Amino acid sequence: MSNKITSSLLLLMGLVISPVMHAEEKQELSSEKDLALKAMNNMSSYLRELDQFSIRANIYVDEVLENGQKIQQTKRLDISANPPTKLKISESDMSGDRELYYNGNEFTVYTESLGFYASFNAPKTIAGVIAKASDDYDIEIPLSDLFMWGTDNDSSTEVDEAILVGVDSVDGVSCNSFAFRQKEVDWQICIQRGTSPLPLKLVITSKLEETQPKYVAVLKWDTAPQLSEKIFSFAPQLGDQKIQFSPSQTNK
Amino acid sequence: MTLNINKPLQIFVLMLSVFLLLAFIPQQAEARKGDRKAGKTQTSVNKKSTRNSNKNTSKNSNKNVNVNKNSNKNVNVDVDVDVDRHGNRHGNRHGRHHNDNNFATGLFVGLVVGSVVASLPPSGCTTVIQNGITYSQCGSHLYQPQYSGSSVTYIVVQ
């Protein structure tokens, strides 16, 4: 208990000392929740200001069997983004591989191992694509939170509780760990300390599920990648076949 | 003396049966709950859109079916799966369809036209294009590949 208090105090001090907090130190730190939300705002603004970035992430996600047993799946993600109009994601796991392309006009999902792809006319921004893919095509854009934080759909108003967990480390990088509670999910985030407040680890627990399955993402960032424009547009290879999205989804 | 030994034993047996009875009831309840479709692990904390929808359980239920089949040992799991996974992309593409979901082989027992399967039979499939639509022909069966979410599934057409 005293350890927790000590680490929370240290974290508090660290945040207060940091330059960003200096600018806002006039505002009272009325509660731990405010402080945690402030750190999230800080991170969100930083993310929205990034010109372009690449992420390599390992995802560990529980799949729940009908008997309640949780099976952890590992996914490997490579994300290249040039917001707000360009995104390329490669994802692989034991069930296969898929690539998602968004060039500002068109969104394509491609399964190279099968030689199949499908496309739809895309909205003008990554956030718009995330919504359309989810609503109309049942496609989940991996780590969509990275593009939603700091936008109108940000969940910060839905946070019921928030605490400072302490100073943690992800792959040797020091980060401030915070824990949040919302109606449907509990989540934890570790934000890199210092002048680049990047999310290094995200843990989401699904509370509505009886077995409380978890989703864990561990992120490695490159905030100054050299990204060619070409990588965001899908170009079929010889023999690739265009197929349709499931009608039951596109009719929704 | 024998009574003294038996009495604790009797009490133990009684307690054990009461315990088992009690333990059995919640297990029954659990088992019944387990009949429902498996849930979905949330992968984001922010709303993706203003629409409030809970979708995409079909993919999970497929996986569950597959895993169960596997535990019943009804499935011929191809242990060579990873060996040819990255090889020969333009060669026998359909031959590798099973690699992406090899557990699903057990699903090909009775094919109903209009039903959707997660993968094709492991071999003997070719791509045919009719009226601009891509089909996979496997023996006498014809499948139409489609994207269900970001996964390819196949409608049994014939």
C-alpha cells in the first residue's frame, strides 16, 4: 500500500515537473481522475499533431470459447499512417494475413495468401473510414483508438473513474501508467514519459463478458518514418481477384 | 471402534455429497450459459461511430466450432501447413486455402447451398470466373468467395 502511495506521489511529482504541466499548473489538480484525463488529453493532442508515423505492435487478444475458456491469440501489426487521409495496415495471426489500404479515396482489404481483395469508396478521413468500415462492412480497423483520441468520438466523457497506477516500463521505455473505468470496459494505458507522450501499452478488459477477456497492445513507435505515397494505394498483383463484401453486411 | 471410524467417514461422505450437489447446480447453470454464442473482446475504448451497434459474432462462432471439432479429433490437421505457407504464391493458390483455417476442414460434411464456410476443401479447387464473378470450383461444388469483415469466407453456390 505504501509502495503504491509512494509511486503515485512520484508520478504526481514527475507530471507536475514536466513542462506540459507547467503550462497548465494554474489549473487545480482537483483529483486523480482529472490528472489522468489531463494526461490523456496531452497524449491525444500529441497524437493529433504527429505528421506521420509508423507503429509495429504486438496484440494479445482473448477469444472466448463457448465453454468459457479463453484462448489468447497473438497478432502482429504494422501500421503506417499519414493522417488524416492515408493509412496502411498489415495484420497477421494464426488465421491468416490481411492488408488494409486507405489512400484518401478508396479503402481496400487484401488477403495476399488467397489472392483476393475488396474495396469501397472511402470517406475523407481515417476517422470516417473507421466508422464506415465498422458500420457498413463489419471491418475493425486495428488500434482505431490511436485515430479517435482527441476527436469528437473520444470516450473521455465516458470515463467513470481514473487512477494513477505508477511509473512502469515497456520494452525498456519509461512510461506513466493510468487505469480507467467505463461502463463496458476497464482499460489501462502506459504513456511514454518526457516530451513525446506516446501510448506504449494499452490493456482493455471487456466487462460485459462473463469471463472478462482482455485485449493487450504493445506498441513500438517511429514518429519520423520515410513513407512513400505509393504504399497507401492498393495495386493488385497478377492473378489477384476482386471479390465482394458479404451482402448481409453491405445491406446494413 | 468400527463405528468410530465409520462415523467420520459417513459425515465425510454426507458432506461430500452435499458439496457435490451444490457444486453441480452452478455448473449446470454455467453449462447452460456456455451454450450461447461466445462473446467478443472489445478492442477499442472509443466509439467508432455515432451508431451504436454490436456486431461481428459470426467470426468467433466459426472459430469455436473449429476448435471443438479439433478436440474431438474429427479433423485431419495438416502438419505441413506452415511448410508451404509462404511458398509458390502464384502456383496452387487454392491448394493453400486450407492453410488459413485448417481446422475448418471438418465443416465439409454436408454442404447446404447458400451456407457460408470459412475455408475450402484442402485440395482440388480451381478459380473460375463467370459473368465477371469469381468462383472457386472444388469437385462438383461451386463456391463464391466474399469478405465477411476482413476475413474471406465462401458461399456454397452449388
